[in-house]
Amino acid sequence: MEPLIGTVDDTARWVAHHRAVESARPDALFHDPFAARLAGVEGAAIAEGAAPAAGGGDGWYLTARTVLLDRAVAAAIADGCDTVINLGAGLDARPYRLDLPAELEWIEADLPAILDHKATVLAAETPRCRLRRVPLDLADVGALADLLGGLADRRVLVLSEGLIMYLSPDEADALADTLLAAGADRWCLDLSAAGVGSVMAERNRGILRRAPWRFLPADGVAHFEERGWRAERIAPLFPAAVALGRLDSPEAHRLAAGPQPDPRDPGDAPWSGVVTYLPTANPASAAALR
């Protein structure tokens, strides 16, 4: 049987389906009226065929991740960021659903096929800010550097949701160094540490075997702090999901109320979180770290 997820791009439909499910709840934590159309029948099929992840399925993780990233975007804009570059934008609809300044520029960078699909589905919709789509292979750090270089006079938030885990360690480090050298003001991403590996190993024997998670640093948040970044905001996903009511078992509440793993030294704990980094070194320092 052909796997439901053939490439990393297919995971965008999966995530969009979960946004649609959350949006349909009477107590929805966010409303994405475009998610169901973007996910299509393929997104629903992937979600139906996915083996349950540890902790009660995927919904709690993806919903909490969306909420925490929405908050991080709002905080960056409130602090003066006037440009958002969404790397690996996939089927994200934030330019259409968030309350954004009309003058904000939002740049979606991803492979042409997925950007074309989104543009077709949302052709009749109006974004709430200035939206630009840039076809880009994120493995081409030179092209990414050129894109960022054209924004030297801007205060740029780089957003990468559901991206970093699919990169190799070398690719992840190259991305971090490229963003630092280009002078990005902030970098916001979801990050999972090595302890998540056992969960993903099970996934990779099944639905994610064509799109394995490859970057799961043993030192968690500290990994990029050693490459010239400083974590300004760290929001662990598990306790957030409990606080948001998306993990509501007595055991989940007990664990969330107890000591949490050190995000900079999580050990074998399956730690994941949303992190906003600020640069703490100049490009020359980043080159020295390599």
C-alpha cells in the first residue's frame, strides 16, 4: 500500500486538517475558516490513517503549537517587527486569519507546487496584510540569503513552523547561520529534543517513513544558543496543551503540575516547545562557530 505521506509537503495537509478540526469546536482556541479547503480530502485521509501518537493523538500537539506560534507572532509585531518571512509556509493561513497591521509585509517561502495550490484555493480571499509568495527551495541557502538581503532595512521575524525537524543537522545549522548572518531580528520555531526520537521512531515505521524527523538536538534550546542566538521566549508544548484544555486526563494534569524538563538539557525527556530566538552575535561570530 502506498503511504499516505509521500513527501514532507503532504504533512501540510495533515496539519491543516487538525486546524479545521479545532476550528469546528464550540470552544475553539482559534478560527481558521480556510483550513478544511486547504487540507482537502487528502488531509482528512492522512489524519484518519495516522497511528495515535504518544499522549493521545496529534490534535493536542498541533493545536497547542498553533496557539503558541500565534502568540509569538503577535508579540514580535507588537515589539516592532514589520515583516514576517514564513519559511516552509505550507498551507498556513495566518495572513488571512490573524488580526494583523495592514502595512505589515508577510512573505511566504516554500516550493512552487504548494504555494500554487494555496494561491488557487484562496484566490477569492483577501489577506489582512501585504502578502507576497516567493517560490524557494529552503535547501538553497544562497537564495534564502538573497531574499533576506533584500530586507536589510526591515525588522524581520522569521517564522518556521513544522520545518526544522525535517532538516538534517547540517541543514538546520546552515539555516540558523544564514538567518543570523542576514540580520533577522527574531526567529520563531517549534523545536523538539532528542527524547522525542522514540515517539518519532514509531511514526517513521509507518506514516512518516517518507518524511522522517531528522533534527532532534540532544541539547534542545541550547543548540542554537551555541550558534549565536539567545532564546527570548520558551513555551513548552505539553503543559500548554494541558492549560489550554487539549490534554485533560488526570495523568496529564499531574505531569504538567510537576517539574518540567530543562529545555536546554532535556535528557531523555520527550520535550517540545515553541521558541523565539534573538541574535546575540554578529555574522563573523557565527562563521567562527562553524
